Amino acid sequence: MKLIIQIPCFNEEDTLKQTLDDLPKKINGIDSIEVLVIDDGSSDNTVDVAKKNNVKHIVSHKKNLGLASAFMTGIKYALDNQADIIINTDADNQYDGSCIKDIVKPILNNDADIVIGARPIETMKDFSGLKKILQKIGSWFVRFISDTDVIDAPSGFRAYSANAAAQLNVFNDYTYTLETIIQAGYKNLKIISIPIKVNRELRPSRLVKSIPSYIRKSLFTMIRISIIYRPFKFFLMPSLIFILIGFYLGLRFIYFLSINDGDGHIQSLILASIFLIVGIQILLIAFLADLISANRKLLEDLKKSFNKKI
């Protein structure tokens, strides 16, 4: 059983050594533990630090492509190197490396396809009150969209079976964390959360440069992935709202028409027509998007079967 621990890096020369030192050297049930550093166009000595610490696998992007691209580069490389389990952790040493054995165990026991480390958000002093609230709201929204029970959706401390990793396709350039959960839920992969420990903050988060920016980008990611993977569910609710309002306005027109001896509220009739037309159009979009989604799933299944044959 081969485990590859991948670490996406961008200018992490000051923190990478601590992260590497914190990784386990042996885990029960694992025959081989190898480390993979994905250098996402660093301009500092990140690669030199990795080499000095005997990292076996180093992959470099010529320019900075973003966390999501670095994550997927690592996944592809790990699969190409016959990894049975892939761990993803951050280079800033936020996550306690000793917890890797905990998130690997459910996959070794065939109890899960993906394991996500749930940080003790309430007790984390580095998180502001606002950030804690946003984390809870974001995780709830991801659970709702993905039909999963993930506690800490933005957590980057994760374990993937090779089968689960091979099914991931990240479209977003910003981050992979939310998108991969929604994908996994759509593909009926079993995800569980395991409580983990965290280390003190060594540097501010580069992903969350500002709260408004993080909220905007995260919302855009969740909406986009919802449309891609659960289009019918996404479009059905606004469609029903428009149709119900249209019916209400139509009934209102009929009511005033009956009590006013033929003198109805023409404005209600016009608005009812508009809302009904828009609602039906959105419903048609829902059906069309669902058909496109089904076709994409067939293509993904064909790709998966093709990869297995290879």
C-alpha cells in the first residue's frame, strides 16, 4: 500500500521544512510513504528546501497557476506514480502531521473514499469571529448542495483513495476544496470528516486575502459547480417561485374580475403572464441543463472505464 503526501507550494521556503519535519515516517497498514512537492511557480528557494529535505518527488509549474491547478497537478502525478492513497496538506504547517494516520485509517478500512480533516474552528485563536461564522455558513451551504455531511468544507487536509482521486475534475482556478466535495457528492463517493489538530499560524492565509473577496469567489465557485453538477436542483427552486407568483397574480386578477363586474386589474394579468413565462422558461432550462449534465456524466464514466483498461 503506497501513500503519497502532496504539498502544493508557492513561496514557502520559510515554512516548508517545518511541514516536512511534521510528516509521519511510518503508518500501520502503509508499506511506503513518499512526499510530493508541487512548486506553483515559486520565486524563492522552495524547491531548494524540498531537495535539502530529501523530498522524493518535485513537480514545478513555470508560473503561478493557483492552488486548484497545483492540487490537480499533484493528483495526476500521484496517480501516475501508482499511489493507493493520496494525502493533501498545506505547506504552511497549519495541519498537525501526526493526524495523517487518523485520516488514512478510514480509507485503509474501506469505510470511506474521501476523508476530510475537521479543524477545531471554535477554539482556533487565529480565526476571527467573522471568519468562524463564514466557515459555518459556507460548510452548511456545501452540505446542502452536495448532500454530504462534511463539517469543515474549506479544510485542505484530506485523504483520497486512488479511485476517488481519479474521478476528480477541478474547473475552478481559485480553490479545489468546495468543488471537489460537491463533485464527490454528485458521484456518490463516501466522504467522512475526522477531527484533527492544528498548529499555530506561521503566516497569514494567502487564499483569504480579504473577507469580501473570499466570500465573492467562494459563492461564485459554489454557484458554478451547482449549475454544472446539480442543474435541475439549482434551477427548479427559482422556477417554482416565479410560477407560484404568476398563479397568485392570475388568481388575484380573476378575483377582482368577479367582484368588479368584469373590471379586473389588468396589471395583475400582465404581471402574471410575465412571471409564468419566466418560470416556465427557467424550468425548461432546468431540464436542458439536466440532460447536458447526464451526457457529461456518461463521458466521465467512459473516461473512467478507458483509464482502467489502460
